Amino acid sequence: MFSEKRAIPQGKISLGKILEIHKFCWPFVTLAMTLYYNNYSYRMYLMNGYFGCYGFLWVLKSNLFYDKNFYLNEHHINGIGTSLINFLSISVYFLFPYVTVTNNNEITKIETLFSIVFYTIGMFFHHGSDAQKYYTLKYQKGKLITDGFYSIVQNPNYSGEFLIWIALIVTSGYNKMLSYLPLVWLYLATILVGIPEKRKSLQKYENYQQWSTTTKQLIPGIY
């Protein structure tokens, strides 16, 4: 746990390791907020489950079927200063438990239902597609993955993550403006940066054009 996946120059840290350490903190940060604010509402219990479980599963995923781009890409190997900035910038996600713990209105049954549906489907797409990518490329190196999750949309892991974030917005309070800042950050990191970089790297494959014209980026049939 918290180990690099290849030899890294001294004084450098991969983005993958930074993300793994950060996600490891999620259950404890959420629990600490619960205890500090003495908030034991059903809404806060849900956030502890959702947010904490997401962090735990990210760490588990990072040791079973990690995202090689985060650990091996030279672009994501940075010095201490940049790594610290990355760590602090993704701490915007701590707004989810903060908004939840300061929300004095109890979550409704319909909100609970929607949060469970979005979270469950989101986790399925996010982790399922990451596992598919890892093991497909492990045994079929250099293949453009166009089946399974990737026959539905081109970026199923991002689709899943957006669904998870929607679940967390509903849980923390969809009428709270601060709940949407993490979604804005996710939009910047994926749609404005991650997807364009991925499209550029995949254009080398012969069947990319055919695949890209028959599948959407995030939402089937829409976008």
C-alpha cells in the first residue's frame, strides 16, 4: 500500500500515490467531522458510508488494478511542491462531508433512494470499467478496448464518477451551492483535461474512428 509501481527518481512522487494517500484519509476525515460537529443524523451516516467506502475502494483498487496513467506516465511524476499542490487541490472533495455535517435538515426518503441508485450504478461503472481496462491491457497489450463497458461510452469510468458525485450532492444537500464545487472540479479534470488527452492518445489505433463515431463520450446517445 502507498508504494510506487515503478522506480521513481528521489524527490519525486507519482500522482497515483498522492491520490491513494488522499483517498485513504476520506473515511477518517468524514468520521472526524461527524464527531467534531456531533452530528449523527441519517444524512451524515449515509455520507460516512458513501464517502468512506469510495476512499477505501480507491485504495483497494490501487493495489489490485491501478490506473497505470497515474503511476507510470512521466507527466504525472512530480516533485514535492507540485505533489503537495495536487493533494491540496483535490481536497475540494472534502466539501461533501463538510456540507453534510453542517446541514441541519434531515435527508428525505426520495433523496435517499436517488442517492443509492446513482451511487450504486456509478460505482459499478467506475470500478468495473477500470478493472476491464487493467486486465484487458495486461493480457492484450496495445489493444483499443471497444467492448464491454467501452461499447456503451468511451469513458465509462468518468461516467461512473459523475454519477457518484451526483449521489454525494443529493446526500450533502442539492440546495447547497458548496455541494457543486467538487462537481465543477471533476468537470475540469475530466471533460476539459482528461478526455481530450485520452482522445489524442487513442487516435493512433486503426479502429479508433469507427469506435468514436458509434459511441459517445459520457452519456449514451447524448454526449
